[in-house]
Amino acid sequence: MLKEYILRNWTLILILAAFVVSLKVTVFLNKKTIRRMLALIIEIFLLSIVVFVEFSFADTGTHGTLRAVLMAIRYSATPFILAQVIYALVKRLHWLVFLPAVALAAVDVVSIFTGIVFRVDAAGAFHRGPLGYLPFIVAGIYCAFLIYILFKRSNKQAMEIIPICFLCFAFISGLVLPFVFGSAYASIFCATIAIALFVYYVFSILQQTKNDSLTGLLNRQAYYADIDSDPEEISALLSIDMNGLKAVNDSEGHAAGDEALITLALCFTRALRRRQSGYRVGGDEFVIVCRRNTRDEVLQLVERIRKSVAETKYSCSIGYSCADGRTKSVDALLRESDEMMYAEKARYYASSGAERR
């Protein structure tokens, strides 16, 4: 049986092994994310064993009760793995994301005795129960949430959108293809998920060369490269500076300062729309480049940022400069936006009475 399992799952084993090696040598991911990804790899590997044993029992028509237990595990594992994917890929997401998967697992366990989701009759035949489509519905909800949150937190650039689309396509295929090819698809489900995750991981590592490791925004090198690319399309620049970062670092520690920067960067990302890219160009200095945006679109962006930041305990100063149809160099736009930002920062410290340091 071991030999047959290895032959059927050799591709999966190689992919997972390559994934583990890549995670061990990477320098871009933090330890928490690496641990979550390793847990996900282990879960996929264990699920492949469950699937193999279950289908072996199905082929022989034996061990009906044990097969029902393995089926409950398989039905519960898919939403749980999707929850683990979300938990591993999305920063600062609460563990409550696992609750729907846990609730489904409880229903699947009950189904072993009641057949409410599935049952295996005395002849070894599979039958879908009244809630037979519930595992697919829960997994579908997780897929929809994954698509939503990855797109929402992306920088809306092709380098991020393409791997997100690939990952989502792979997961959606895992929900649709079982109805097209039947139960035979289950034997390649684990490999499908593993390949999708590994490809997404590789794209993410490539993207990390352009991203700031702390905030996830594009970094200073990406900023200089991007403003040199079709500069005539740049219609506006925003200069943003956090207020009071040094005070946070001095009073609460640098971890608190990092948390402040991450929070602000998330506010900026949520506010961005098409043809708007955010960069961290210094410690607490950010720039947003707008391409082919009207002045109204730029003002709406500023308002979205102010509204989002106002919901946090932090503040920032914002300056902007629009080309308004005239030819302006990037340096001129940046100089004007910096002047507005520094003027706002001076007003902030004057009105708040806080020490500027």
C-alpha cells in the first residue's frame, strides 16, 4: 500500500518537499507566516493519505465504518485548508476565520451516525444526504472570502493580480470539477492545491523584491523604477508622513512603531483605486503615484485616506500635487506635494501641542 501511495502521489510529494525547502531558505517571510505555511503543507500531506486510504476502501468495498470516518475527515479538511490558506496569506487575520470550518467538521462527524451529509450503505455505495452539498457551500464561501480579501489588500498591479487570479482559479476548480469528473477528481485535489500555493508563493517571493517587507507597500527601489516608466502618464503625487512615530517608538517601543506603520499602510492600500500605487520610501514616509487620474479622483483618494486613518489611533500629514493637464516633472510634483505635507505637519504639531521630534 505504501508503494502504491508513493506512485500515485509522487508529484505531490515532490512539490511539498520543494515547498518546505523554499520556506526554510527564504529571507522575505516572517517566522509566523512560515510556521503557518508549514502547517498548511502538513495538512495537505495528511489529507492526501486520507484520500488514498478512503478510495482504497471504496475500491474493495470494505471497512464501511472506517471509510465513513475518513470521508468525514476529507469533507471537513477542504474548508479547513482554505481557512488555513487565508490565515497564512493574510496578515493580522483573527483565528475566528476557522469557526465555519470547525462547525462543518462537527456536522460531518454527526453524519457518520446519521447520514445527514453522506452515508455509506452495507454494499459500500456512497449516498449524499440532505446536507450533502454543505461542504461545497462552506468551501465556496471561503473561496469567495479569499478572493475578496486578497484583491482588497493587493496593490491592484498586474504582478499581484495575476498570481491571485491563478490561486483563485485553482481553488474554484476544486469546487467545480468534482461535479464534472465525479469522485475521481478527489485523487488530484491535493496536488492541485499544492501546485497553486507553490506557484503563488514563487510569485510572492518575486514580488517581495519590489515590496517593503514591513508594510507590504511597494518599496523605494520600486518607486524610482516606476516613476521612470512612462512619466508623462503621472498626473499626481501624494506625499504622506506619519505624525509622532518617534514618540511612539520612544514611549512604547519599536514594535509599537512598526504596528503603527503597518496600520497606516493598510489604510492607504484600502483607499487606492485603479492607476494608483502606494510606496514606502522612508521610515515613516510614503508616496502615492497616480497615473491618468483627474483632480477629483485625487481629492477623493485624499478623503478616503483621511477617513480610513481617522478610524485608527494614529494620524498622518498629507500633501498632494496635480499636473492638471500641464506637463510637470515628477520632481516638481514631489516638491509641491512635500511642501503641502510639511505645512500640514507644522499645523498638526502647533494645534496639538505635541513635541515635534
